[in-house]
Amino acid sequence: MGSEPRLFRIDPFKKVTRRVEEVDFAQLGFQERRDIQEWVASNPSILEEGLLVIAKEFSGFDKTRERADLVAVDKDGNVVVIELKRDDTGADAYWQAIKYASYFQRAKPEDIVEMLATHAKISEGEAAEMLKQHLDADDLSELNRDQRIILASHRFAPEVMSAVVWLNQKAATEDMISCVELVPYRDGEHDSLYIQASIVLPVSGVDIIGLGSVGSVRTPGTRQDDVTRFFKGVAATALRALPEELRPDKRSHWAGVGPVNRYYQIWYSTPPWGNQIMRYQLLLPKETRSAPYKVTMRFRCTKKEQTKRQRQNDEWLSEQQITALKENLAARQVHSSQRTLTDDDQNLLLDESRTGDALDQAFKDSVVEMVRHFIEAVTPVVYDVAQ
């Protein structure tokens, strides 16, 4: 049974369906740069939700005149290099994109801001604010924390698919490279054109090239996988159970990937809270693949950022207030026998953990209870100190 994508037009009155013809972009006279690139630039959700295009035909590299088709930033702050092919990728399409992604590894946040300002024809100040809004962040410290690649084409050569699966297995995030299939259709009867976009990697059961046989491999993603679904469900349930005056009003879009942990952030939209300044985090060790699962609820106060902001605006915490926060958390025994309070040059951290045999409903209920009680205990202490 074939697995090729098919598209049908429905006539609800005659109760019939008619198959719409799949065609090639070349057959329609469309070009990569003049057409496909413009469609994606105007609506990058064709490839993936949460992309902000910051450059088109970017050639601002210092030791090469090569041009990246499109460059974007995802909701995690990663730079995403988008390489577009028309109908066939050829065997080496991934290599071109890898080169471009490597050129961005040392790009600073201000470089990304300049790229967006140039692309959008706005000031760098406006570009910086646009990026902060895109990231749901108070600053751009997480910008270009890593680089990713999206390959988009009508068809992918098996050499490309095999290489992408292997590279993703070796990468820390397991979705370093995504392959998006863009299939054009023409409805001759109504003179209409359509594009069907499908993510073909990373998914499960993808055929890869092996030695004498064809195998398959599962390559889970990190954006809508089990960890993200678990954390989202925990946060939604726990926050609904909180009194309205204690309920955080901002959350992560998905479980990000840090050096050690998968993380999901919860915070308030007003000082002294902030995405990178003071927030709650749900943490799961990044390498966890099976039981036992240990989920940690963390309160994090980034002390240097707090005091830096306080010098500019007294809504943030001073060094004296941070010291008082630490003392109050200890004095009120908010760090119970299940919680640990640590303090270093950078952060004030309060942690509590739960373990479970699976990311199932029983474990979820346990983590929900932990999150609710944790926020009920800590948030009033923050309010008292900030007043």
C-alpha cells in the first residue's frame, strides 16, 4: 500500500470527491527564490509554527560569499537556517545547510537584532523589542543559544534522509535538522493551486540506508513530544487550582533543551518576575529515556539581572531584598524537608522533586500537587519582599 500524499476536492452537494493532480513546481514554472522562498518568507508557519524570519538571501558571512535562503529564529531562541529546494534535493542538500548553520555559531544577539532590522526595515531598537516579544522574554540572553536546520523540498533523496536521521541521533536535541515535504497540487477544473506541507523528519519509522537491507529508526522531536505534553498538562492543571491572585500568567510554549535538563518555565508578567530573571521551572534530566523519571520544581532568582534592573527601575529587587528573600524563605520553612535552598554568585535556587515510573496520570497528579503547593508557599514570600 503506497504512502504518497494525496489530495481530494469534496463536493458536499453531489456527495462525491475528485482527486486533485499532484504536479512539479517546475511544471508550473515556479522557481526556488522567486516563488517558494517568497511564500515561506511571508508565512513561515508553512514549515513550522513559531518561526520569525530575520533574513532572506543572507550573505553577510566574513570569509565566504555563500547565501542562505532564509534565516529565522524559533521560540526557543535558536537560529534556524532554512534551505529550499524545488522538486528534488539531490544527494548533498543537507551539507549546504550545515555549512550555513555553522557560520552562525558565534553570532551574538546584537548580530541577530541587526539582521532582523535590515530585513524588516526597522530600527534596531524595534527589532530587539520584536525579538523579545517573539521569545516571551525580558532580554535576549537566550538568543542564538543553538542552531537548527529546516530542509524543504517536494522530494528528498534517500541519501539526504539517511544522513539527517543519523545526524539527529548524534545531536543533543534530536531535531537538529527537520525535513518538510512541500507537495504542489493543481485543480484544473477550478484553476486553483495548493501546497501540502508535511514534516517527514523527525518522525518514527523512517527508512534509512543500511548495509544490504533497509532499516527504520525512531527519531522523537522535542517540541511536541511526551515531555512537553507532560509539562504542559501539569502546568495547566496546577495553575487552574491556584487562587487567582497567585496564578502565574505566562508559560513556555514547549519544553526547551538545556545543557543538562529539559525545562519548562512558568512566571508572572510583572517585575520582579521575568522569563530570565525570576521564574518557576519544571526540570527533567535531558538524558532520561526510561524510569525512574525525576521531575524537579525550581524557583530561580537570577541575582545579577535583578540588581541590574533595580538600578534602572525600583520595581526589581536590590541586593538587600534578595538577601531578605533568602532569609524569609528559610525563616518560614518554605524549604521543607523535601526542598533544598542553595545560593551562589549567580542564582538563588529552591528545588523540590518527585520521582515516578512513567510519565503517566499517577505521576502527573503527584507533580501537579507539588507544583501547586510550591507556588502557594513561595509566591507570597516574593510579594512580601518586593513590597
